[in-house]
Amino acid sequence: MQAFSDQLPARSRHLLRTLITRYIQDGEPVGSQTLARVAGLDVSAATIRNILAEMEEVGLLSSAHASAGRIPTAHGYRVFVDSLVQMQPPGEEDLSRLRQELASGAGTQALLGSASQLLSAMSQFVGVVSAPRRTRFAFRQIDFVALDANRVLAIVVFADNEVQNRIIEARRSWEPGELEQVANYLNAQFAGMPLSGIRQHLLLELRSARSELERLLSQSVELAEQALQPPEDDILLAGQTRLLGVQDLTNLERLRELFELFASKREILQLLERTIQAPGVRIFIGEETGMVPLEGVSLVTAPYVAEGQVLGVLGVIGPSRMAYDRMIPLVTATAEALGAAFSTPPHGSK
């Protein structure tokens, strides 16, 4: 879109920026008389009307009828965010809040929850954060507890101090002593390894049974596989109800579809996954998401990175008429703060 914006005369670019900024601020169609008054150009309202009509013809603006004011289309917003928006970075107070509430030492889930809540509170829209894949974290310790004849509770502690409990449906009953032996073996052999590197090694080790202990362990392949299986990726959402009061989102059927999308999370996660390898901020406006419930909605995203590795994506979901000049720097700053929290070792760890 940068090239398309460059094709517009400077006066047209200035009027488009002024119109969209005014519309985002007031939520009302912007007319030529208003632009003549606020744009700071030495041209008549009639000249401005002609320029607006030209931009409407190329799909940047729309209007209810010829004499009505104009509003930006999704295409107009795209040109605006790609090349015309003038960023307003967060102030020192907001940056300090991000650093304090996303401080290292908190568990992963606590950090992610704080990030989504902060994004929602500071944007007044929906904050969304995708959780890091557990395959990227080493596990520190595992313990097993027999619940009944064929169910075992696996307690897995990861290197980031996150604890996950998993109930395993076993094919045989396990004595407490046997479970202790299996846990001791897994902790001795695999602690410190990421889950992604354990599975193949685990199968090779445990299926080549020789000693009595190894025969016991060979029977525990299913138990260990389920216990160390990476969970499905997840996202955390905060502030969905804030959209109920947004002027631009008054279609009840569309809101219902949007909340169903939030509840299922799967498609939102897939959308975030599309951005995970893209550096910097990515913005989806309306139909660019490819999802009908998100038409009329924009998603501003950025990956968060720790020690050179992309862990996940966070962002803000709100109406297309959002203050992009504030949302883009806010998402960038939050991603940097969250990445910094993951890069700093928790207190007490080596």
C-alpha cells in the first residue's frame, strides 16, 4: 500500500490523514466544510469535495449519499496505517506500568494473564496473547500419583516454574513404588531437556529393555509419553465485554458471532500463528482477517521474543475505527516488556 499512497498527491494524502484522524476521534462522517476548517490547507470546500470524490472513486472513502460526509473504507484504513499514521508512543508512566506488571519472576500463566489484562485496560478493547509452546521449555521435574486402578496424575514442573497437572488413563494399574521408579528415571535422564527433544529419545531408551528396571520402564512408555506430551497451544483473552459499548459494533448478530469466535479461540489462535514469523507489528483490518465475524474489526499484533526466539504473539482486537497511532506503539511496547520478562531468569533460578 506504500506505493499506492505515493501515487496520491501530497494534498490528497494530507486530506486523507486529516479525515481519518477526525473520524477516529469523533465517529462522525467528515464533510468538506469541516476539512476546509481543520486541514490547514488554503483551498476551498468545493476543491476539497472534488478531491474527496476522487478518493471515493478509488475506494479509499465511502459516503451514504453525495452530500453526506465521508468515512474511511477498509482500504482507506490500510493506506492510513501503512504510510500516513503519525505514531504516539506510550508515555513514561505507561511504560513504567508495563515494566512493573510484567516483571520477571512471575510464572508464565501469570505473565500472560497480566499482558492480556494490560492490553485491554490500556487500549479499552480486547487484549489477546498466545501462550508459548511448551515444546520450547525444558521440564524440571515430574511426579506421578495413582488416583485409582487405571488413572494416574502426572505433575510436571517446567523450567519457567510453570506447573501442569495431567490425568493419564493407563492400560494397567501402577503401584506407588513403580511410579516413583519411573519418575526418578525420567528426572535423571531427561530433566533440562525441552519436550520437543524428549519423545524420540524416550522411545528408543525405554523400548530397549534389558534389566528388570528397564523392563518396568519399557512398560511405562505410554505413561511417560502422555505425561510429557506438549499440550495444545492456547491464547488468553481479556476485556471482551468492552466491545459491547463500542459505537461501531452495534449489530447484535455480528457481536454474537464475534463472542462465539472468542469462546472457541481456535480461529483467533490460527490468525495469530500467521503473524508469528513476521517481525514487528502486523495489522489485519476487517475482511483482511478472512473471518466474517471480524469484518468491521481490526487486530494489531506483534510477536514477543526472548533471547532471539519468538515465543508467541500478542495484540489488541477492537473496531476498525481505533486510534492506530496509540495502538501500534502500545502493542510494540507490551511485546518488548513481555519478551524482556521471559529473557530475565526468575529469582532463585540459575
